[in-house]
Amino acid sequence: MTFAYGQPVDYVIVVIYFVGILIFGSLFGRRTRTTADFFFSGRRFPWWLVAFSCVATVVGSYSFIKYSAVAFSCGLSSTMAYLNDWFLAPLFLLGWMPIIYFSRVTSIPEYFERRFDRPTRIMGVLFILLYMIGYIGINLYTMGVAMQVVMPRLDAFQWAVVIAVITAVYVTAGGQTAVIMTDLVQGILLLVAGIAVLVLGILYIGDHAGTGLSAPAAFWQGLPPAHRLPYSGFSSPDAFPMSGIFWQDVFGASMFFYFGNQGLIMRFLSVKSVREGRKAFIVVILVMMPLAAIAVSGAGWVGRSMQTFGLIPGNTDPNAIFMAVTAIVAQPGVFGFVLASLTAALMSTVDTLINAVAAIAVNDVWKPFVAPGRSDRHYLGVARVSSVVFTLAGLLLVPVFMQHTSIYVAHGSFTAAISPPLIVVIILGILWKRFSPRAAFATLLGGGLAVGLSIWAPGMIGPLADLHGMGPGEGTVFMRALFGMIVCSAIAVVCTFVWPRRDARSIDGLWIGTLQAAKRLFKGAEPNDERPGAKVRAVLSMTEEGGPAGEGAEPVVGMSRADAGRMLAREGDMIYLADRRWWLGGLVSLHARLRVADVPEGTVRLDRRRAGEAGFKAQRGVVVEKIL
Amino acid sequence: MNWLQLAYEYILGGLFFFVTLRLCFGPGAASLKSASDRRTLAWLLAGIAGYFVLHLVWIVTAGGV
């Protein structure tokens, strides 16, 4: 059976969407004048903006194809990989995020140099570039596969080329602010589109199954009993065993995603405070990820139920189920909307990756090693060129991924192979003061070699696969993350005892036992965060008095003693001013130091130049809150 | 039947969760004196309990008993 994919109106919708998002992104791209704008866009954004952009980054174009295929074959257990990230939450919320935020690092390799040494940083750069370029390639490939099904005049690689060119242009024109703002739109779009396909599919089954049941009841009845459960078999099926997914996803993909993905790090470095970053993460894991799991799996569940009632052929290819179900249940126009969401999923993942990989190329390679001491304009140019170069590098990997038998295995095996050494070094770096620079380097090098060797000689992982009742084929792929964690941890522990640790004072603020020190270093004074205080609404009054000059100098804001008291803030505390219009998402905002001054209550006094740079206008209503 | 999977995930995952939680509240790290850290701790515990109850109810509802 063949499916008719889309009408002209659908393709018009996709083109309109694409042009719209380019224009929208370009509006924010006009703010990109420096590398700081291009990569980090200031620490200004609220939790909701970061939460949506995180989801848009998590859900790639491959997600709809991959998880719909899994959902079609395995049922509701396709949600496993989206519902098991909470185990990582303590370390991320109370350890990793505060450490990178307060230490003001801009990348994981930079953290490696400050926590360990320069050789470890170089190794980190190699690992992260490999991971991210591969991830770009996977997204381009899977989008090519999806588009090939819809419009088969071009094959998957040719579609990947087309998409890569378009995406590179968009990312190079934008910057981190444009990426986050467009991701907000794209995150909403892909969640709405995915859930819409599920709802339309359930209604379709209700109308066509002929069971006499309500639509939800008919849909449920169409799912085999084993497909209604939250987990697949412990060691089966070969392509999606629960124990394998647990190790591969939680301690492979997810851990690396939250702790080792430069794009995610940059997201959480863009929030206005650690408190706001924690809110974002909590919302992502408790609300957004379950919604995303439903959005990316829904078509597969519907497809399986439809198959039970003979509404779809029994021999339908699982990898084509998303497009097949969408083509059946969506009216012309709605199908175009879903296609746009696929494009959104791709763009919102790849733009983040390209921006992040360019950040590492410039901040961790070009600036320290190739051309130090050049102007920021020079580095911005390098950043733009890097965006194009790394998109092309990802594109060259597409033919490699085309050789794999399934998209899921391709993605999983790649991530599982390179992530364990980095994860172990990051986690031990956070938690273990004794963990020494040479041990970290040895863990990256030795662990990377061991995991690489296990791809060539998978028998090394055989005992772990056997222990979990899995066969020597897929079982070794799923257990590679666990194997890597064990080997890397062993190397790390042994080498730490062999080689002495660094002077403990030199790593203040970089491991968990010095978090309070990190806050002091960040603020330059004793932190004041035990009680948060109230947010104060005020009117902005501009002065010509000037203020601290020079790069990185924070402006000083004058407020009345009463307003400072309501915020529970003291002279010199770090505060944050934002335009009262919350929906601007912090675009008009700045961080400043509090000065208790002789100004009327409800008034904030700020130097005109600094206010203008942040986008404030005189007499504009602002909201002020204490940060630290 | 999903009970083995549930136990496997929450015993191993829970071990990692609670060990790292404990380490994050050690000397010099997060502190219960901080309102933000207290609130985060409450969310962390509510989150893992919520996910566990979700999976438990799901298995029972889906007929896995």
C-alpha cells in the first residue's frame, strides 16, 4: 500500500513557516555584534524560555521517526527513554549547574582546564567535537529520510544537503538569542503537532474501527496488552530491551546530554540566575519531557491500533509509520503543519548544535591555540565560518549513518561509544576532590580507547550482556555505556591513587564541596541567598552620573532603603532588572549591583548609557529582584 | 508483567539519585539553610515519588498485575 503524502497547500504551509522562522530569527540576529552575543546572549533569560528551548533541542527530527517506530513495535514503553531522566536531577540541579554558572566557565573543555589541566581540555575538545558533529549528521540524515518519504524525487542524502545549506544560512545569520527565541516557537509547534496527530488518530480509530466504543476506548482496545505497559521486556525485544535502554539512555545519552552537551550548557548559562535554571530543569523533566514523549510516540501508538483494526497494512515499515499515520489522519493543511513541525524539530536541534560547536571551535581552539589576542570582530567572523564548516562536516557523516540497519541503533551506538569517558570525568570532577589532572587525562584517553576497542571486539561486553539476558549482537550495543562507565571509573580511581592530586585551593568553586566558595567568587563578596526576598516593581529613572566602565563592569543601580528591604538585599548585592512586560523574556534586562540611595520608593536609578545598552527606556516599568 | 523492570529501574536509578543527593548536601555544598536549596530538595523528592507512583499506577491500570 502506498500513501499520498501531502497536497500543494501542505507544501505552501511549510514554505511559509520556513520563511517566517527565518525572518523571526533574523530580527534577533540584528543583536549579534560580538562573540558574547553570538554564543551566550547574556545571562538574562527566564525559566520558561529556557525550558521550551531545551525541549526543542531534545526533540530532534529523528525523534519523531525513531520513537514512532519504537511505539509501533513496542507500544507505550517507547516513553521509557523520556521518563527516566529524573535520576540525574540531584547532581545536575545541586552540583553541575551551580558549578558551571558560578565559575563562569563558557564550555566543558574550559571547565576541564580549570579543574584539571590543559591536556585534559584538549582531549575534551576532541571528544565533544566528535559527539556534536556526529549529532548534526544524525539529525540531517533522519530529516533526509523523512523528506525522502514525502517527496521521493530526492534521496535522503540529497535532502540532507538541501537542509544543511538552509540550516547553515539560518544559524550563521542568527546567534544564541535568535536560536533560543526561534526554539521557543519551534518547541511549542512540535509539541502541539505531535499531540495533534495522536488526538486526530484516536478520533480516526473511533470513526473507522467499527467497535461501537468511544474513540479512546477503541484506541486502547486496539493496542495489544503488552503494548499498554510502561516498560518493554527486561531483555527483549532485541531492539528495545528495558535494561539496555536504562543503561544506554540514562547513563549514556541523557547523562551526556545534560552534563556534556555544550548546547545545553549554553542554555543553562543563559538564564538570569541559578534559581531560574533549576526551575527550567524541573519543568523540562517533570512536564515537558512527558509531553514530548507523547508527541514523538503518538503516531506509532495510533498506527499499531489501526493495524489491529485493519486500517493500515500489516507490513507497514515501522520507520515510515509516522508519515504514514499522519498522511491518513491529517487533513490537507494539517499535514503541512506536521511537516513544518518536523522541520522545526530539525532546525531547533541543529541550530543549537552548530552554534555550540562553533563556540568550542572559537573559544577552545581558535582563540587559545591558533590566533590568540585578535579582535572580537575577527573571532565573530571565525564563529560564522565555523558554523558553515561544521555543518558540512556533519553532512559528510550522513553516508556513514546510511550504512546502519536502524536509526535508533546508529544513534545509540555512537553516543554510547564516546560518552562514558567524558561523563566519568565530569562526575568525578564534580564530586571527588582527589580526582587528579593526570587521572582525568588518562580516563579520557584510556577510556576512549577501551570503548573504541569494544566496538571492534564486542566480546568484551559479552559478560554484561549475558548478565542481563541479552544476546551478543544488540546486547553489546546497549551495554556499551555500562561497560564504558565501569572501565573509565576503574581507570580514574587507580590513576588518582597513582598520581597525586592538585593543590586543593586551585580548584575552589569547581567541585561540589566548594560550592559556597564558588558563590563568593562569582559575587566577589559574601553571598546573600538564604532568603530570596520579594520582587519589586518600580519605575526607571535615568541619570547622567556614569558608572563603572570597561568590559564586564557591572552597572550600579540606586534604590531606596525600603525597596532594598523588601528584596532582603544589602548594598553591593547582585540584582536583576527586567522590563515589566514578562513576555519579552528578558530581552530588555540587565544584571547590576545594588546601591542603597536617596531615591523615592518605587524608583530605580540607572545610568542612561547602561540603560540604553540594555534596551530600557525612561519611565518604563521594571521588575527588580535580588540574585545573590 | 513489568514488576522486575520497575524494581530494576528504581533500585539502581534510586541508588544513584540518593547517593548523589547526599553528596550534594555535604560540607561546603548545597545547604538546607538556603531557601532555594530547600525548595529544590522538596521538588527532587516529589519528582522521584511522582514518577514512581506514575509507573506503579500505569502498570496496574494496564493490567500488568
